[in-house]
Amino acid sequence: MKMNGEDLDSEPTIYIHEGSELLSQLRDQLVLLPELKDLNPSCDIETADVGEPGITTPDEEHKMRNILRYHRSIFLGDGNAAPAPARGVVCDLDVGDAKPVAQRSRSVAPHLSMKVYELIKKLLEKGLVEHSESPWASPIVIVLKKNGVDIRMCIDYRVVSMFIKLSNYPLPVIDVLLIGFESAMWFMSLDMASGFWAIRMTERAKLISAFVCPFGHFQWVRMPFGLKNAPLVYQAIINNCLWGFVRLPPEEEAEVGQDVLDFLQLECPGEGVTEEKVPALTDTMTVFQRNIPTPSHMGPVLGRSSYIDDIAHGAVSWDQLCEDLNKLLFRLRYWNISVNLPKSEFGKRSIPYLSHEISAEGIRATPKIAKGVQDLPFPNTLKGVQSFLGSLNYYHKFIEDFPIVAAVLYELTDEQIRSKRDLSRAKESFEILKRKIVSTPLLRHPDRTKPFVIIPHANRWAACAVLGQEYDGVIHPVRFTGRVLNDAELRYHIAEKEVIAVLRVLQVSRTLIEGCPLVVYTRYSVLKWIIQSKTADGRCVPWGVTLSHWNLDIRKVKKDEDGLAAIMGAGITPREHLDEVAESLVPAKGLVKAPPVISVEMLEDDFEGVVLSFDGAAKTSTRKGSCGCVLWKLPGWSVMEAQGFILEDVTVNDAEYNGLLKGLQMAREKDITELVVVGDSRIVIQQVQGLINCHQPNLQRKLAECEAMKEHFTSLRVVHVKRDFNQAADYITSKTLVLDDSWTVQEEDERRHLEQVSKIPEQLMKSQASLGVDIRVPEILADVSFQKENVDVGSESAPLPNAARVMAAVTRSGAQTEAEDSSRAPLGPLEYQAERWRRIKVHQRSEEYLAELTLAVFYTDWHGPPEIGQDTSQTSHD
């Protein structure tokens, strides 16, 4: 069959997709080019956003504008304008010894070609790209906007990025950048103009960045947006600009304006350092490699870092803010870093920064998701739920009870969402979180001169806490934190869970509150006892060691929190109100019960009813398995029905669940409404009881089937017993696996055998004195008599040899040890012989040559040797 190149191309030429969704998916994979309207727009300082109307005076605004006018050379009128190249830094890409990869160009629809041409033309005019002869080539991707007309052009560097070695330069932690504004009254924010385009590319980086389109082969001269390591390269130069670690080499410092050098108190270029001693800056060498330290007086400008190209700062007065701005702009001019004037703000009471609003009062969340979130429908896929939670997780410190409310969403599965099964609690959680994200409280700036307050709160499945500080007798939140408890912690006492909440605060906010006094309001005395006790053991010991390093003032409050509620600010919800909201949002994790403290011996000796025993087995090598189930009629423990089922592509736990489901179906078909279920699978039994969580998707489906099946019974009690007592179901399962076919117990010998080997009555009955279970010998042994005196009495107490046990099969994930086998309760001598003869009979019937030999032996005993050619089959039947 003839195929062309397009048939072999796995990538579509054009992505036709909802613009906003596609851009979010490709942001971390493709180089997304910004919209280019004017690469050299005019810049008018008079349009700068300076001051607050009605608050700042004209003189104050005039003072700040004069500063901006003086440094107008570094301001650009648009964020997508082409800036001048920054000094002292280049972008280099290291691919090791990887061979170049050249991908073919993807075609562009005719009606979009002109738009692509205009974009490439502008990039060439401003010297951002150039024609290339590189052995590397990456294709472009066209993304249509919502209107179906305008486009965004991307470069698919996914293949190239696999070879580029990742830089280890760190990005700052956003939570750290949001602190340090506690004493500020005036604020400013600066956005660097097309920051990445200010960085030059080394020669080998140019070759690696090459891309192809229908108009030719091009490569980048400046660092493009979205290229691997690009944010780290830019972060390095901005950090050095703000903190002042190294300076420019003399040959580049000579290009700096004299007024800048005078302000920074730097010597004139060439004095003290000659070009013979310091080589010229090459494309593969940056100021970090030259490592010329700055003078001691050229230290930090603002005392804080930026997040890539976003700088925020606050000052206690207007004059201080003007002074700091002037210092910052001189430093930016030294490194030739441009500023986007329309997106910068100067002299404000509050500023936007990293999707937050910073003011003198505190910090508010300003999430983009808040726009239209009230009309956001419940997602139809697991990925949609995860995307929603990911957006909220960025603001989790603003949501007081986020782990409590969101827990039910985190445990959803894709199958559950698509089938819309049991989503009522998840949808309620979704609606609550939507309301919370649009009404987040104000968080106060942390003040290390004041004591911090910790208010822990815990429920069945989560531990949360408020970190706050007291202002004018009222506690205001600084941040909220918490987490969902793991399976072991679910069974802790509520007082221990509150200790976990306190430890969570100390872990998350350690760098912020370390060395400060901490006041803890708790409803229990356990926290103080853990710190002071000399007899603590278990988990309390590491807790006590961790808490002993902190300056804690532990104050016990009443359960109703009358005293505490009176001093809590509006941003903190009283604990009892959180409990009320949580009652309707209990996740599966929160439904876990404490183990019942009851005896396994639960049935009276005169109990009348039905007991179901089940078991399952699987071969790990072939994933073939089987399950068996037996219905017992009480009193008397007679077999009502017993069946074995062969299974394909299952694990041991799958097989165990199938045994339970098949047994419940058998009971349902017989119109049994009250049932006692017995099994030796601890996982299956305890998941059905609700004692442990079910995490595996395949088992979750089985558990859901069991829950649905339970509705058909008015009473269903589930009991776990050891494998040694579940011999009957184990025998059915093992024989099914050997026969490799499903079967039903019909022969009376098989029923009697099941009744003999079953030891469930020993575990389940309260009184065993009335269990007169007769040991009946199969008919094949009717003529065989056993002399009691010929039986070794000692054999009754000896462990049953492996060879004499019921057909062995691995029915649990781990094999039983010899120690477990040796502790198995022994069968009596008559039971032993009956089992031995029964197995011989089964083997003789299953093997054709043994069946013929048996008939010949019986014929010889009764009729003598047969003549040659005589048929013995009919004679033996007679």
C-alpha cells in the first residue's frame, strides 16, 4: 500500500481546540510566542500608574515621576516589545553528545499562511531570529484562538528538550516572596519587558533552537519564551542585579552610562583591571564565570528577590519608596534590563503580585479561576477534577478547612466520575470549594516581634490548624494548613490527631516561626503531657522530642470554646461549625470504623439459619484463578450448596472477592435474607466491614458490587477466620483450580467430606458441646473395618503431613510457612483414612488406565483370569 509523508506523521498540522484549554496543556511543552503588534512602541512616562487618587499629593506624585523620567531609557511601552540585550549574561544549551534531530516542517493552512509570514517577518526585522543552517530543526504548531481566525504560533521543542541538560539554579519559593511586608505602607511592582528576549544566545544554543516552517529554516538570536532552562537563566541575572554578587567585566562596564557608575560608586572602566589580565567576554562566558566581585558598598537594593521577571516591594513612607525606586532603576540600567511601563505600578496602597493582592493590612488571594467560577460545572473526567484541585491547591493556605472539604474529591476515580456513581458528596464538596475560593479571607502579614497563635482542629479523616497572631485582642489568621490522615492515623484518638495538626504547622511554617513564642489553644491536655512526661512511649516519644525544641505556651480551652470564639477574628471559623459542615462531606477514608471488640464466637448452639463460607486462589504466573463458596444449613452444619468457579486474569484478592460475590448470589437465588459470611481473606473481610480503605481500582469495583448486593439482605454479618478453619471452601477452590473448570458438588461423598473438614463451627459457635458432627466413612470404605487397637493413639495429636492434606493451592498472596502448617489442628485417624481413600478413588476415576486396571482387578477377584479377547467391562458391572 502506498503511503505519503502525511500518513506517517503522528502530529496534526493544526490543533483545532478550545484556545484556553489547549494553551494550558501546551504551556510546559511548547515555546509559545507572544502576540506581536509593535516591537518598538512609544513610551510616555506621563501614562505611568503613579499614586492613589485622593490619597497622594501632587508633590509626591511629581517626585516619583521625575525619577521615572530620569531613567526613561529602560522603559518600554509594551510587554512584548523587543528589549535591548542585557549585559553580562548569555543563554547556553548543553545537549551532551546527543546527535542533532531534524524534524520535518508541518504544513500550514493557506488562510493562515499570511499570519505566520507576518510574525516571522517581525522577528527577523528586530533581530530576534535569523536564517539557519543548523542540523537541528523543530516544527512549529499553530493554535487557533476561540474566534477561529486569530492564531498563536508555538515551536514544538519537546524532542529537543529531552536532550537539554536541566540547570540546577533554584527558583524562589512563592510563600517566601509574599512575606516581609508587615511594616510597609506604600508599594510598587515592576514587570520586566519581554525579559527572555533580553538574553543573548550562544552559538551552539542558536543551532539547537533552530525551527522550520513553510517559509524556511530559522534560529533564535535571543532566548525565546518557554525554552528549557530559560526561566532559570533569567532568574540568575535578576537575582544578581538585586543582590549584587558580581559586576560586569571592564569591557562591558565601559558601555554603562557615567551617571550610573557614579551613583553606584564604581571606578571608571579599565582602571585597576586590564584586558590582558581579564579575557573578553565570549558567547560561552557569563559574569558568573568571570566572577568579578562587586565592591562591599554595592550590596542588596531591596533586600528581597523577584520571581523571574516580577518584582514587588514595599516601604514605610513615600520618601523611602522613592529612594528605593531610584536605587533599583540605577541597578537595572547598569545591567541594561528593560521595564514594561504599562504593567508596572508605583506608589500604591495595594499591588497585584503572583495572583495575590498585597496591602498594608495583609494578603488576599486573587485567583484567575475566581472569574466565572460560580457557573463552573462539575467536571466530567478525573483530569478535570485534578485540574480544579490543582488550581485551588496554590491557594490552600487561604482555605481554612481545605483537607476536610477536598478529601472526598481526592479519592474519586475516573470510572466513578464517568459512571456518575455516588457523586453527591463530591458535588457538594465542589460547590463549597467554589464558594470559598471567591471569598478567601485576608491573611495578616507575619510579624516576628509578636507571639504566634496555633489553633488545631481534627476530625475523623483530617488534621487542620490555624496559624495566627493577636491584634487588639483579636486573633487574625496568618495562614491555614492541614493534611488528610493516613490509614494508621485514622484510628488515633482525637487528642492525638490535634497533636498531628500542631506538628503540621511547625513543619510547614518552621522558617517563619522558628525562635518566636507560640501560644497553642487546644481542647485536650495530651499536648502538655507529651512534652512533660518522663514515661511516654510509642509515637509520643518522637512527638515529644520534636515539640521540646519550641517555645510553647499550651492553653486548654473548653470544648464549647466560648472563651476562644470571643477572641477569634472573622477569618477564623469556630471549631464546632467546621464539624457541622464536615458531617455531609465524609469521604470513604472517614467512614473507616474502629475494630469491633467482640468475640468471633457469635452464634448460639441452637442457631437456625445459613452460613456462607468462601475462598479464592490464583496462580501469579498465569493469572488464572478459582473461587469456591459453600452454603451451610444450621443447626447441623449440612451443606445446602457448594460450587467452584474458574476465573481468568485475576489476582488472589480478585479471586477472594469473586468467591464472596458468587456466594451472595447463591444465597440471593435461594431467597435467603439473613446470612452470616465467613472468609479467611483479611483484606476482603475488613474492606467489606469498613475497617480498612480500598485503594485499588479493581477491588473498588468489587467492593461496590458487594455494597449493592448487601441491600438484598435484611441481616448480613461478616466474620474473618484463619485459613485453617476454612478448609471446606479451600478444598472447593483448590479442586476447581486442578480441574480447570467450574463445577458443583453433587455427590454425597463430596458433601460428607466438606462437613468433615470444615472447622468453622469451632470458631463461630459459642458452645461446641452440642456440635455432634458425626464422622461418616464414604461408601467405598463400607466393607473396610478399622481395629481401634491397631491405631497409634499418638497420631491424633501429631500434625497432619503435607501429603495427606486436601489438594494444596496458594490461596493467599504469601505462602504459609512451615510453622503455620505445624500448628494446624490434626484430623482423627478415621478422618485421615477416609480422606486417603477418597483421594485414591478420585484419582482412579480421573485416570483412564487406572480405571481399566481397577476393573481388571475386580474381575480377577470374582471370576478368575479373563480369557484372551474377553470384555471385562460388562462383567464387572454385573
